[in-house]
Amino acid sequence: MLQTLARKVLGAIAGVFICIAIWTIQDKLTGGGNDVVDAIPQEVWGGGGGTVTLEVEASEPAYVSASFETNMPIDDDSHDYLETWQKIPAGKHTFEIDVPQDVSGSVWVRVDEPGVGAKVKLVLRANGELVGQDAMTLEKPLEEGYGFAAGLEVEDYAKGKLYEEGFLD
């Protein structure tokens, strides 16, 4: 019985080391520098390119997320990626983010278990100018395998440029 317990403990430790090794190899292959942060930041990588404002509204508790990625090849040593998200209570919320130039990404607001009538709205502004907006109202119960969110794909945050239609098609 003690040998069985020892094997299980050693197996678990080996599993952790294997997992860390896989993550390290993936990091090397994808250029590293990838981070996940559980709050919408006020500044990304020193900013300096412009100010992005996210105006978010949700009728139920929700998550707002924003990702940022430098517009250079993924195998470039300077390539960087940042994924941020924050849980928010129902209501209106505003986030201002100082972004660097030449950074793309996406912004979303989602409700995980919305009731019929749930609403989400997202407005994106760059340097005070309207860039885009998206809004959804849940008309019927959410079907299994579907999500409830509003979002925008951004080609360049500082310039206030969205991806052309068809990007997500």
C-alpha cells in the first residue's frame, strides 16, 4: 500500500514537471511574452500611442475582456501578446487605456448565464472618436453551445481602426 501511494505521489510530481516543460517549449515556439491579467489595465506596454475608451453596459453581472497584440510576425522577438479580463457587476462601466502604436486585439463583454431579456453593449472610442459599437439582447433562452456577448475586433487601437468585415467569418 505504501508503494502504491509513493507511485501516485511520484506520478503527480512527474506530471507537474511534464506540464511545465510543455509550457516552456510552447513559450519558446510562440515567441513568449504572453500574459494574462485579471483586470483591464490603464496602460499597455508603456502606452504613448493614444487613449482607448471602453464603454461597457450589462444588465447582469458580466466579464469584460480586452486583448492586445503587437502587429508584427509571431516569431519576431519583439512580438507581444496580452490578454486581460475583469468581472463587472450589472450596470455601466468605463475603462480608459493608454495604448502604444501598432497594436491590434479584441474587446468583448459577455454574460455567462444570461436570462431572457439580458442585454450587453460595448462602445469603443479612440482618442475621443467613436470607433465602433456592438449590442445584443437575448430574445429567447440561450441554446446549449452558444454564448452571449458583444464584441469588436481591432486592427489598430491607437488609430481607431477596426478589422474589415469578414475577419471572423
